[in-house]
Amino acid sequence: MPKVSVEIPQHILDDLSEHIGDDKKFVNLSDAIRTACRKMLDMMEEIDRKHGRLKPEGD
């Protein structure tokens, strides 16, 4: 899997850290960032579909 380096403000990392670890939503920071990227891409795809820039699913 490729590695990507990004700069993220400390307050966002602090907020994310509350959700990372044993018995929390994400196992590590990479998992949290991958999940956020996937969700953003899904949202962008839905917006594109609503604006006619993508075919509806199943076509």
C-alpha cells in the first residue's frame, strides 16, 4: 500500500485521537484517515450523481 505524507493541524489530530485505540472506532490513525477519505469520496460521488455528472448506480 502506498504511503502518503500530509500536514494536519494539531487540533484535528487531537480530536481524532479520542476515537483511536482499543475499544474505540479506529484501530490507528491510518485507519481513521482512510475511513475519512473513503467517506468523503462517497459523498462527492453522490453529489456528482445528483448533479448529473455520473450515471445512477445500476446503469
